[in-house]
Amino acid sequence: MLTVGVIGCGYWGPNLIRNFINLKDARVKICSDLDERRLAHMKQLYPSLLTTTDYREVIRDGDVEAVVIATPVSTHFAIAREALDAGKHVFCEKPLTDSVSDGVALIDLADDRGLVLMVGHTFVFTAAVNKIKELINGGELGDVYYLSTARVNLGLFQEDINVVWDLAPHDISIMDHIINHKAESITATGSDHLGNGLEDVAYVTVFYPDNIIGHIHVNWLSPVKIRQTQISGSKKMIVWDDNSPSEKVKVYDKGIEVVKTTDQIYDTLIQYRTGDMHCPKIPQTEALALETEHFADCIEKGIKPISDGSAGWRVVQMLENAENSIKQRGKEIKL
Amino acid sequence: MLTVGVIGCGYWGPNLIRNFINLKDARVKICSDLDERRLAHMKQLYPSLLTTTDYREVIRDGDVEAVVIATPVSTHFAIAREALDAGKHVFCEKPLTDSVSDGVALIDLADDRGLVLMVGHTFVFTAAVNKIKELINGGELGDVYYLSTARVNLGLFQEDINVVWDLAPHDISIMDHIINHKAESITATGSDHLGNGLEDVAYVTVFYPDNIIGHIHVNWLSPVKIRQTQISGSKKMIVWDDNSPSEKVKVYDKGIEVVKTTDQIYDTLIQYRTGDMHCPKIPQTEALALETEHFADCIEKGIKPISDGSAGWRVVQMLENAENSIKQRGKEIKL
Amino acid sequence: MLTVGVIGCGYWGPNLIRNFINLKDARVKICSDLDERRLAHMKQLYPSLLTTTDYREVIRDGDVEAVVIATPVSTHFAIAREALDAGKHVFCEKPLTDSVSDGVALIDLADDRGLVLMVGHTFVFTAAVNKIKELINGGELGDVYYLSTARVNLGLFQEDINVVWDLAPHDISIMDHIINHKAESITATGSDHLGNGLEDVAYVTVFYPDNIIGHIHVNWLSPVKIRQTQISGSKKMIVWDDNSPSEKVKVYDKGIEVVKTTDQIYDTLIQYRTGDMHCPKIPQTEALALETEHFADCIEKGIKPISDGSAGWRVVQMLENAENSIKQRGKEIKL
Amino acid sequence: MLTVGVIGCGYWGPNLIRNFINLKDARVKICSDLDERRLAHMKQLYPSLLTTTDYREVIRDGDVEAVVIATPVSTHFAIAREALDAGKHVFCEKPLTDSVSDGVALIDLADDRGLVLMVGHTFVFTAAVNKIKELINGGELGDVYYLSTARVNLGLFQEDINVVWDLAPHDISIMDHIINHKAESITATGSDHLGNGLEDVAYVTVFYPDNIIGHIHVNWLSPVKIRQTQISGSKKMIVWDDNSPSEKVKVYDKGIEVVKTTDQIYDTLIQYRTGDMHCPKIPQTEALALETEHFADCIEKGIKPISDGSAGWRVVQMLENAENSIKQRGKEIKL
């Protein structure tokens, strides 16, 4: 039975608490938040839960083996370090930190202490993403050519981070999970329309080896909500529409074929191929349930999480450099 | 009665011939193509049309007042120069030339001779684009924030130009037409997956004054056909779906409002506003009919076309610099 | 402060309990169900709620002023009669009863006792339906021509009622609410594919005066979920797609115009008219909140509910006769 | 080389002429129409085509072996009879005749003379319909449960026939082609909103053996264009959206399973099954090309067409009885 303490009960924390409580082999003993109203709300939902406005009480609690952090990103590093220092396993919401250097420090600390450090890259635990990964790894797509994704709507403006830090962690963690290559460099553009220096529209390009290219469009100012990803390979092509209630992942048996010819004019001939479309059944499991279960599993078995500190660090590295590139109007930054 | 000669009867030329023939005050006397089969086809459709494999015959024909050029882009400059030199008005398909310097030369030549030089930016004559321009100019959108457009499908690969030169002229000419500012700089990324050095996927960002940003996604490798443009302003937002048979332009009464407050924590408060959506009727006129009529009008009245040589040059400038930026992995290029 | 007792805590009862609890001037004192597990669940959610397996305890409770019935339809009549006999106001889920004669008895009883009898026609309280009613009553549609609706999906088969009794109460209550005429007759067809005598697919036509016609397609065997209604009038036409998250009601400025001519061949000339489409903002209020509030209001102010016993009776009359018509393969039945 | 004469060059005739001309082994020698402007138009398109305002010239022409009839339905019988009497094969547009008895006469006449009589049920030659027929015949759907179809839009009102005679021939011929049972009876409802006695909205139910049920919604007064058909079977379910440019036929691996149990409460248990969706590639052949080729083939080989006189007669029988049922407000009519 894993005993968990949760720091931060705002928008996302209660979902984590609910899911940890639902695990067969875990319990949530204590949670903290600066806002007493949030604590009262948690107490009403779970009368036996201890609450406190001092997050250090969560870390200091002798029963607590794992600390779950769902606070603003600027506080992640300090809280996670204290928790690891106190010998607790840490589950931290994404993005792991607000700087690359802090991320390294947390990874090292967890490694030194032999503790599990996991980042809440929830999409990595969705059935859609895992179906796509399975199709890529199984060779069904052939060589991956590009991944292009849009995550746009009339969104909740954040007061302290731009749209890249807010929305792109989803897409970057997905790309990191399904593209089996290390990104080489990044370039990004964006614009701020409210005059507060925080971009509300941004476009990020990630370069991988073998001419694989990833592109992310994040946007708080779109009249319509779009959550769409295209992934094309040499054999098949995927469109993933996360808004679609029933036909999320479509696999198109479409592509191009390059035929080498001896024709005197062109030495390559490009042919199109179109076939059936297939829409595999995607189980309707809650990703968060799998994610919290995975964290408990990793602690019990002493293994590295799928979304471990390094994965979290790679996402932060991309975010930091995307922001740098935006400030330099699209300058390429090597990773 | 304007007498027209057409050079190039491949994919697009026949559409131009048909539309010029349909004009009340114009006739097509002669057309040329290197391929005799194309000429035979035109002859079958219009028995009285003269045909030739030598484009110079079209230019030299004493009756021909206006030369229409629908040949591969690499030949535009030479043919257009000869035609202008011969004192003919010129309608040239987009892009005007394959280099910025050639474009300038044509503009100067046309100006010196007092001839009309028009570029076939067909979208500028569509009812949808003009409805959008009307909404922007009438102030209904408020300040324009961004324009984001996608023109993707499993496309016809070109043997000599990349996807930017092939598809982006549409989007660039649209942006040039509806955004009432001069672009300041451009940055682009892209990738080539067939190994012939011609990008098949590309992303272009255009920076305008006042933090207006334009973004274009062009792609020959998409399993689905998308022709979608979003334009957001401070008051309303537009989604234009050119694939939709009946509801092409949707105007959303949505936006954000920045309220200055005296609150001690934040000095701005951002509020969302959502209202009705309106889908104006878009007349189903053929853009090409309006375009050819406009060319004839400009000749008759001695006025500059909407899509004149300068507009053509601005598009070429963007294309050339987008390509340069792609080769330098997103380097910003001042315009 | 209205004191409510709820009979039936299966699928729908908990939603009613939650909404009555959320009312400012109401409380739920006691609830009953035959299944102890359901009662335990309710107790867990609302520790102060009394529970019982004997519905008569709810009716007998001296504090309870209003009884809410959310049990299988075959039990509605007996329970509602007992509650009214005991002097309680009654809110009964749809359909009110399983026979027309029982419905009349309940209406009479409520009238005699001066008690409120309301039926849970929830759709009548949705923002979409009320927007449509407003458009019709305001004359924007002109004369209503027809209403055609589909409510289909791979549905929950019921063990004791056919698809008409299960799904059509929604559509019939909507038609009853928005069409300002009394239905004249009904005809229906359907089919049973499981051999249990309960139709799983059915088509119902309702005839109104002035050639207004209503048609309902209900279906438990559809691979896709459709909740779509078309309403055409002489001036405008509506499409209501209840599945659409953001563009539920579309109003088309389309129609036909009949022009009387003196032409010798035809004495009428029909012309088409197409204009803009408009999508009014539909507030995202929970219909059930408005419905429960309306019940409390009616009790407090002594007024008839919008969905009173008579409305409930009219729906039952249609259901009963639709079923009769199906058994007679489409025979028209006068209402 | 088959020599064809065409009677009627209005809306559809030119399409037939074009397709017969495109056949390798056929030519069109002569065509007729009452409207000289239509004939001039045909002459312009095909200068060698003979034209006449007297359809009897087409029939009398000694070279003409086959007469193609694309005139208003009320004239089909007289023209087809004359052509058969003159020993010509006949291709007649749908519906074959405007009465059942006339249809029988034509079938008998063609049989007596050993001539081919084919009806232009074009949908029977579409790739979509044939894919669906293949799935049904191959057993992939299991037992067919129902077919439900909608063909609605703001349509061209006909001056002499109602919406059933105008639009339902498509759906009835499709049902006749893919459901391998003889229809038992028909019932229909509809309404006329222009006061000319011609229904503009109608709903038709067709009863087949084994509880198979077909339903057709045809409508000239819909603000949106819908061409959708659902077909459910015991194993799989199909949705065919003929408006969709690329994903016309979707096959859902969904259904219900009836499990016999020994449970004391219910002796059947219904279970749902949902799996993948599959969208087979549908070739983009023009149905009319296949249809005209089939006619030429049948003449050459002396075989019965797929859409022969009997198929045409069955469609007319349904149309006639649907109209009768509408006039009797849904009365079932045995076939």
C-alpha cells in the first residue's frame, strides 16, 4: 500500500487525488494548497483526507512515501528538490521545471537517492497515442516523414507563461514518445497580441535526423477548437482527431512511391497510391488512471517510468529553446 | 473587342481560353503549346482558333493586343519580356517570375511602355476572399491578430519547384490582398522526403507590423485535403473552409477583452466573449471569369490591375525568401 | 424551503436528487430504491439523506411536500396516484404512464386536490429547444412546413418497452412544445429484429392541421449516433444538431417562394431563395436545473407547469397510438 | 458498332449522348428534342450529330439500332412502345413508366420481339452500391436488419410529379438491387406545402420478409443536402454518405449479440459489440459510363440487363403504391 501526499489542489490536483485513491494499492493521506477553500472542498469530497496550507507538512509526513506535485510550474523545482531530499518519490506535473538546468538537478538527485521521478505527460498514457506508437513501431507507417499538430482554441490565458509553455508540453511529449529519434534542433515563431510579452499564438518546428520534421501550432486565439495531428510515413498516413468522439485515429493506406527509371527526362518517377482507410477501435480508458498506476508500479518494482525525469527534461529543453527561438524570430537552436 | 493570344495550353491555359472567349468584349485568336496534342485538343474545342508550336507567332501576331502566359514559371520572364517589348499587354500566371530581380524588370518595362501587366492571383477574385476583405476593411474584425492557413493534400509533385513555389502563391497573394500592412520579414522551415532537394512539406511565417503574424502550411504529403484559413481579430474571428460546399466563411462573434483594473495582483484582466456565428452567403461566381474580365477592363480603361506586377513581385519576393529561409533552417529574412 | 422525497435511484434519479439539492429553496429529505446498493451509493454521496427500500415511506413522510418519481414506467401510475392521494405534489419522469386512461386519472386527481403534477420532459427546458420555439413564435420561420427528427444510435435495449416508448418521448414532447397546433392523427411503422416483440427501429409520422407534418426516426441499431432535427418554414429553415458541441442550432435564410403568374403554361412559379446562415449562441445551462427549479416555482406560486399532466398525457397518447399503428403496419390513428 | 439515337436532350440526355459517344463500339447518329435551342447546343458540341424536333425520325432512322429515351416520365410509355414496335432496343430513363400496367406492356413487348429493354437506374452502376452489395452478398453484414436512407435538399420542384416520383426511384432501385428479398408491402406518408397536390416531403416504409424493413425520406424542402444511407445487419453495419468526397462507405464492426441464458428473469441477454471501422476504397468511375457500356454489351450478347424492364417495373410498382398510400395517410398496400 503506497502512501501518497499531494501538493496543489487547484485545477488538476483533484484529478490526481481521485485517481490515486482509486488505485487498489495506494492511498492519499494528506494534501496541501495555499487556498483554504480548495482544501475545504477536498475535505468535503474525502472526509478522511488531512489538509494543510503548508506543503512542507506533506513532505515531512512520515507515512508519505510519494509526493505528487500539481502546483504552478515556477514552483516545481523547489518543491520537487525538497521532496527528493526528504527521500520521497516524486510525481511532478508537466512541464517538469521552468529551466533546463533545474531539470538536470532533479534527475541527478533522484538518481543519487534511488528514487522514482516521474512527470505527468498524460497523453503518453492515452490509448490513441499508444495505438499510433504501435503502428509506427510495427512498421505499418514505413519511414516517418513528418508530424504536424494543432492544439488551438479560445483558451485560458495564463498570467505567467506563454502559449508554448502552456499547451506545447502535450505535443512535445507525444512527439518525444512516438518518434524514435533524438531531435536535432528547433525553431519557433509566435506573437503576443495583448502587450504583456506572452505569446498567444506560436508555431514550432522540430528537426530530426533523416529529414523527419515535426511542427506544432499552439494558439489561445482560435474561434474553433482543433486537436488534430497528421503523421505521414512512406507506407501509410495517420490523422488523429482528438475531438472526435468515435473516430479518433484514421489510418490511410495512402502514399507516394518513388520509382527509379531509366527515362531520359526524369530519373525518378513519383506515383501515388491510395487504398482503404482504417479506423481502429480505441479503448476508452482514462489516461490518468493508467498514469497513476504506472507511477505506483515503478515505485514497487524499482523501475524507470516511461515519462521519467529525462523525458521531462527533454520536454523542458524544447520549451525553453522554442521560447528562445521565438524571441529571435525563428533562429534555429541546436539541441 | 480585345484580341488575345494565349501561350501555354497545358493544365490551366484552356481555362483561361474558355474564360476569355466567354467575355463579351474579347476574343482569342491564337494559342501556342510545345505539345501538338494539346493544340489538337484546343482546335477540337474551338475550331476557329489558330494554333502554333512557336510562342513567338502569338507575340508577333499583329491583331493580338494582349498575351496570356500559362507556361512553367521558369519561362515566364523571357516570354513576358518579349511580349511587353512587342507592345502587348500581358496577363501572366502566378508566380510572376522565379526571381525577384526578373519581376522588377517586368514591372519597369510595363510601366515604361504604358502596358498592363497583370498576374493570375485567382483567389483575389473569389467571392470568399472578397467577403473576408470586406469584413476586415469594414472594421468588423477589429485589429487583425493573425492569419493561419493550411493548403495540404496528397498532391501533384512538381519536378522543378518545391511545395512552397507550387502552393504558397495562393496563400501569399491572399494575405497580400487582405492584410493592409507591408510584410516586414519572413521565416520558413520545410523538409524533402524524396531526396531530390525539393521540399514537400513547408511552414512559412510572415511578420507584419503591430504583431500581426501570418502562417502558411503547405504540404504534398497529407492523407486528407485541407484548405482552411483562420483569421482572428480583436472583435471577431473568421474560419474559411474552402472545401466546404455551402458554409465556406464563418464569422464568429468571439474574442478576448483586456480590461485594465486597479487590482493589486494583475493590472490587466482578460475576459472571453462568445456570441453568435454568422455564415454569409458567398455567391458562386467563377473567379476566373471575374479575373479575365478585370484584365480586359484594365486595358480598356488604362488602369492598374488589382493583382498588378507589383503584387506579383511581392509574392515572388516572399517565395524566394521563404525558400532561402528554409535552406537556412528558419533564419529570418527581412523583406 | 420545499422538502422533496425521491422514489427511484437508478440511472436518472441521482441527477434529480443532485439538482433538487442544488436549488436554493429546496432540500431532499429521503429517497427509496428496491436495490440497497443504490441506496448505499446515495448515502455515500449525501450522508444526511434518509434511505429506504419501501417507497411508501417516502410518500408517508410528514415533511415531504413533493414526491419525485424516477422508476420504470409501468410503476408510474400506482406510485403517482398514492402520492397525490397523500396530498403530495408530484414530479414524474417521462413517459407519465404506460396508458392514456391512467394519465387522465392522474390529471383529474391532481386537479381535484389542487396539487402540481409535472412530467420530466427535460428537452422542453433546454436552451436549444427554447431558442427554436422563440424563432417560430416570433414568426422568423414563417409558416411551419415540417419537422423531421432522428434519434438513433447503438442503444441500450430495454427489456420491457420498445424503442418508441424509450426514445420518442423526447421528440414528441419537443414537437408538442414548439408546434402550436394540436396533432390530428398518427401513423407508424417499425420492426423487431431480436424476436422479442419489441421494435428496435421505428418511424412515426404525425399529422397536424395546415399540412404540417412531423416525422420521428428512433433506432437502437444504428452504428452512428445521430440527434438531428430539421424544421422548415415558409421563410427560414432550421437544422438542430444536438451532438454538435458548439454549433447546435443553424438557421438558414432559405426557402421557396410561390409566385402567381399569368403565364399560360403554369399558374404558379416556384422560386428558390438562399441567403445567410446564422448560428445563435446557445447558453450552456443544464436543462435539469431549470426543470427542477420550475417545479419548485410552480408549487410555490400555485401555477401549472409547462410540462404539466396534460402535456404528459398528450405524449402518452402519441406513444400508445404509435405502438398501435406499428402493430397494424402503418394504419392511421386519429387522435 | 452500335448505332444509337437519343430522344430528349434536356438535363440528362446530353450526359447519355456523351457517354455513348465515348464507348469504343458505339456511335450516336441522331437526337431529338422539342426545343430547338437544345438541339443547337448539341450540334455545337458534336457537329456531326443529326438533330430533329420529331422523335419519330429517331425511331424511323434505318441505322439506329437502339433508342435512348430521356424525356418526361409521362411520355416514356408511348415512345418506348413505338421504338420496340419498330424493332429497336430501348434504354429508358427512370422511372420506366408512370403506371404499373404500362410497365408490364413494355416488358411483354420487348420479350416478344427479343429486344433489350433497360432502365437507367444509374445508382445500380455506382462503385459504392456495388461495394455494399458485395459486402451483403459475401455475408459480411450477417442478416440484414434495416436500410434507412435520406435524399433531401432544397430541390428542383417538378411541375408534374411529386417528390416520391422524382427522388425515390434512386433509393428504391438501390434497395431492389442490394436486398435479396421481394418486398411484401409498402406504406408512405407525405405532405404538400404549396397547395398544388404534389407532396414535397415524403416518408416511405417498405416491408420485406424476415422483419427486414426499408425506409426512405425524400424531401425538396431541406436547408441542407443529405444523401445518407444506413444499413445494419446482425454482424456489421454500414453508413454510406454519398456527399462525402473521400469516405463514402464506412463499415462498422458493431452490432448486438443475443445470448440465450438460463437466468430466471430474462431468457435472453443482449450484448453490444464495437470494433474497428473500415472505409474501403471506392473507385471513382463514372456510373453512367458503366451503365451505357452494359446496355451495349447486353445488345451484343443478347442478355438481360441488370436493370431490365422487370427491375424498372418493380420500381414503378413501389412508386405507384407509395403515392396511393400517401393519399390514404399511410395505409399499407400489399405488393
